[in-house]
Amino acid sequence: MDLPAGFSAHVANIGIKDATDDFVVVAADRPVPAAAVFTRSRFAGPSVELSRAHAADGTLQAVVVVSKNANVATGEQGRSDATELVAGVAGSLGCRPEDVLVASTGVIGRPYPMDRIRSHLAAMPAPTGDVTLDRVAEAITTTDTHPKTAGARLRTLDGGEATVVGVAKGVGMIEPDMATMLAFVLTDAEVDAATLDTEFRWVVDRTFNSLSVDTDTSTSDTAAVLAGGAAGPVDPADLRRAMLEVCTDLTRQLAADGEGAETLLVVTVDGARDDEQARRVAKSIVNSPLVKTAVHGADPNWGRVAMAVGKADDVDDVHPDRVRITFGDTEVYPTLLDDAALAGLESYLRLDEVRIGVELGVGSGAWTVYGCDLTDGYVRINADYTT
Amino acid sequence: MDLPAGFSAHVANIGIKDATDDFVVVAADRPVPAAAVFTRSRFAGPSVELSRAHAADGTLQAVVVVSKNANVATGEQGRSDATELVAGVAGSLGCRPEDVLVASTGVIGRPYPMDRIRSHLAAMPAPTGDVTLDRVAEAITTTDTHPKTAGARLRTLDGGEATVVGVAKGVGMIEPDMATMLAFVLTDAEVDAATLDTEFRWVVDRTFNSLSVDTDTSTSDTAAVLAGGAAGPVDPADLRRAMLEVCTDLTRQLAADGEGAETLLVVTVDGARDDEQARRVAKSIVNSPLVKTAVHGADPNWGRVAMAVGKADDVDDVHPDRVRITFGDTEVYPTLLDDAALAGLESYLRLDEVRIGVELGVGSGAWTVYGCDLTDGYVRINADYTT
């Protein structure tokens, strides 16, 4: 997949941890409308602090990503290193530091190898338009098993075509309650910064913010969109649809590639008092270790789904007698299936994607969240990850 | 360990699931002061509903426990079965149904085998004082690897001695945010119901409610205390201390026996704005799958502890530069240990009990919570548990 018109990139290995690509710059040909959301962690690193400030005016020209080192919990040194990195990239591109967003994920509590970063910046080649999106996606990964890209097209107002593309990374420490892992969306659609911000937040809420691998919120979560404008103006509703398509695709890829995951878990709650209640209950289900292990074991143990509904916050208006639970298209509660029918559901639970539905019987609020099963693989990966 | 003076018990196998004991009645010799706390799950079963009503007046004479079947999500049939069970026990003991507390844990969504319960009640022998506490503890278990009992002594006001004993069960679906798994405390101390209620809630808050195995809140959580009075009146502060000793002991046993657990994890947060903030942050740490797997892998990955502090609710006044993190007695942040020193911590993390300490640098609030590591064993147990 190619970068949209008006964007260029530079990808390199500068030896942050090993010999794989770990340094990425994506640049627009000038300062362009942009929007970004970030982790709400109190342990957010200097990358998030700087980027939050730089994105606040709705304009960015470039994004720099350092992977394999989060530059988090590194104190004053970390702040100074992040500022120097951003200044170096801005100097190389000939843009303002305030128009550069920086993101970094990887190990926490280790300073950047600044000697390597400095020598690379001193001789950094100009970004080019022929770097593929796949190469960008690969370079931002840490422990992802594969790079994640997505694309969509939309009509421009003058009858032409614009594109929206996205990359994302992240397999663990993922419960982006307010933001997300790293995800970058680029479009050549022309749109003002305020509209872009509104539409992007609406989309992020329904995609990256509805994803949870393990309830653990990263200190580095960042999602940003840059709208270059080369393709001309578009209907904001069309842009929203295209961004929703791209971000939903990336979210499903992230969930399916969750650490150790073997099954993509999609939980939809409807009949809630409002969307917010539906989201809370859906998160309670998708995050329940007992639900996640039941899915892993292909066990149609709907009692655990009932438990997860019951423990959710603010569900006083939910009455067990009005709740309905489905696995795929099969109702399992209150119609109590017999053992033979439950056993029949096991083959459904062995599919790569499992859908759990809960109808709360209260109102018309609805929400869908994305997660994955909990496996021995998750435990092995995280018990063995080296500080 | 023996029952306190004034209490008797009956333990039997009535074939709820297999040939192990699954039916327990513990009775005082008359209606006595009692207190109880329950799950706040909206999917609480009829046992919890009935017991909540029966404990409300501060008086109970007996507790009946059916294990291996939770009688949850069983609709009208479940309510009717629970009422019949309580009436049968009351009839057999010659007490009021309103003075009987009923608790039940095990599989969700299956009606009781009422034929077996009915025939047992029809011929139930009278409880006796020579049933040991260990036998009671064993009979209330489901998948616990061993029964859990604890005891403490205290002085009575007239210079004699009273005892407090307790039993508890539960290995998974344990995050008793407001109540707990099954735990029963008996004492021959004499105390009025209002004092007993106040002291018991204080103790439960600091013990069972500070325990989490897997963030999943059971539909059946019940903790109750009955004060028989045979030993005579006591100082409430002494009773609180004795109950705290018994319940802390049981809580540590529950945490250490968490499903698949190999390590007891004790997390203390101090320097918080207030106790409540300390508790929230401590829970965020003890529940983090990444912290739990790091402990399992004996990996001194304190960055995950920082992450868990950062993602906790309502920590806007916590500043990373003022936070201090310890493993055992060793500070790991902000003093960044070198790789050799971190490697040295690995042997500490291989002990049966690991203590993580976090000083928030905000105020003087403090709280301790109990949990366990997350292991392949947890996944195996819960992926294979049969509906």
C-alpha cells in the first residue's frame, strides 16, 4: 500500500535494540490540519507530553516514531532527549519543532541511546514518497507478530477520489480507555482541523478506544491523523466513514494479534440505558479473565458472561430476568440449552472470531468492543519479557 | 480446630456433583447477634437475596451452605428452591427461616438437584459440637486446593478467654469489591449486633475486600459472622483485633491458593491523598496482568508497576517524580538499578511471597491488598472448567 499524495517517509534501523527498523519519520509537504489523542496515564512519558502540546493547535507536518524504547520514567534526561529528538527532526525537514509529533514505545525506564540518535539525525536523508505503508507499519512494531495497515477510499466534492490509510502497532498493555496504542492515519482529503478533530475523536472512540487486550493502559498511547489535502475537499461524513473503516480494520487486527491471542473476541451489548452503559458492560465482559479463558477453551460457559454483566459499574437498572445472552446467533440465556446443545456450541467457539451478544432489556444504547482470548501464550510472553 | 462453645455443625455429601462433602449446616444454640456482607453483583443469586434479607435484623441462628452448585441465573425455579432449602433447614433445627443464612457456590445456571436436597432434609441428623472446623472448611470448597481455617483468642472482660474462628473458600472469580467469596466467622464472645456489624465491616474492608485473584466478582460472595456469647462480654477493640487476625490469615490463604497461583503478592501503597486513593492504586497494581505475569516470571520489571500506578483512577495529584517503588526492601525507582542489581532481585521474586511497595508522595493514606501471580495454570484451569 502506498502513502497518500503529499506524504513522504523515511525508515531506518539506528540500533535502538536490534537490527530491525526502529526509526520512522512520516512527513507532509507542509504544515497540515491534524488531530491526535493520547493516553491518560499519569506516567505518560515526555513523547506524549511534547506531542500533546504540539498537536493542540490542529497543525502538524511530521511524525517521528522511535520503537523498542518508550522513553518513559526517565526523568529530566528523558524530557531533554525527547526535545532534542524533535528539534533534530524539525531541523532536518526544515519545519518548526512545534509541528512535529513524537511517539515511542518499548521498554520503560531506560534512556534513549542518544549517541546513535544524534549521529543518525546529522546525516538523515530526506523522506521520499516511495516508502511503502507496510514498511512504515513494520518499523513501528515492537512485539507485534505482523505489521498492521488498512486503507479506504472516498469521493471528493469535485468528483475525484481521496484515500485514507492507517498503520497501528501494539499487542499488550492495551486498554486504551481514552486513547490508544500507536496508530497513525494519513489522508490526502482536504478538511479543516476542527472538523478533522471532531470526526477523528468520534472514530477513535468506536475503534481503538473500544479495544482491550489486557486492561493495562500504556504510558505511550498515541493516535494521530494528518490530512494533507492534495486530493481536494470532501464531505466530512464521507471522511468519517472512510476513517471508521480504516480504524475498525486496524482495531480488529490489533485485537487478533493481542499477546498470545488465538481468537478475536467481539462483544456487542445493546438494549442498554445509553451507549455509555453498553460500553461499560461490554468492556466488563471482554476484559473478564474468566470469559477470555472460556473462549480460549471453547467452553460455552455463559454463566461467566452473566457474572461479568453483574459486576459492571452502574447496572442497578439491569434485571437478570430481562437479560438475553447469545454466542454467535445462538441464545444461551435465558433459554437454558441442554448439555448436548451447549456441546454443539463448542465448534463455534473454535472459530478465529467469536461474537458474544448481550441484550440488557433497559433501553436502546449499544456498543461494540474488541478483545481476544487469554492463553498460556500470553502468560509465557509476559513472564519471560526481559526488563 | 474446634468450633467455639455454643456452636454445632452438620456436614454431609448429598451428591450435588460428586462424592465429596457438599452440604454444611453450622448452628448456634439460639438466635445470636450476627453480621454479613454480600456481593454487589447484579446477577446475585437467590441465596444472596434471601440471606441479605435474613441478616438485616442482626440476628441469625444458622448458616447452610450448598457447594458445587451456585443456584445463580436459575430464575423463578432457583428462588423457589432456595426458599424451600432454608425452610427445610429451619424446620429441622426448630428455628425461624428468617434466622437462617444460605450460601451456595459452584456452577452457574443449573437448578439444584432438589430431590436429593429434599430427601436429605427429611432425615437430617441434628448438628453436633464435635464436627471439626476443618471438616466444615473442606465441605464448602469447590476447586480450592486445600481447606482454609484460622483462629485467634482474646480476653473477655471478666478475665476469661474467648475464641474467634473462621473458614473461607474461593480460588477464582475473586475480586470482592464490596463483599467476598464465602467466609464464615464464629465467636463465643458476647457482643451486641450493632457493634458486631461495625467491627466486622471494618475488618472485611481490610481483608476479604482487599483481595483479588482475577478481577472477576462472584455472583455468590458472602461473608458472615455469628457471635454466640458463651464466653462472655469482650472489649470491641479486642474483638476487632482477633477478627482482623483471623480474616487476614484467611485472606492470605485465599490469595496464595488463587487459581494456578504460585506466589502470594502483597501490595502496599502509602503516601496517598487518603486511604481510598491508596486502595485504588494498590488494586490497579495487584490486578494488572502484566505485573502478575512479571512476578510469575521473577522479572523485576518495575516499569509495569509504574504503568499500573499511571492508569489508576483519580491520580491527578500523583507526580511521577515523587513516586517511589520498592520490591521487598529494595528501591527500584527512582533510583534506577543497573542490570546486575535488577538481576539480583530475581531471587527475591522467586520466593513464595512477594511484596511490592509504592510511596505516592502525596499525603498519608495507606492500604494493603492481596493477590497472586498469573500463571499458565490459571489459563489451563479456566479454559478447561466444564460448564
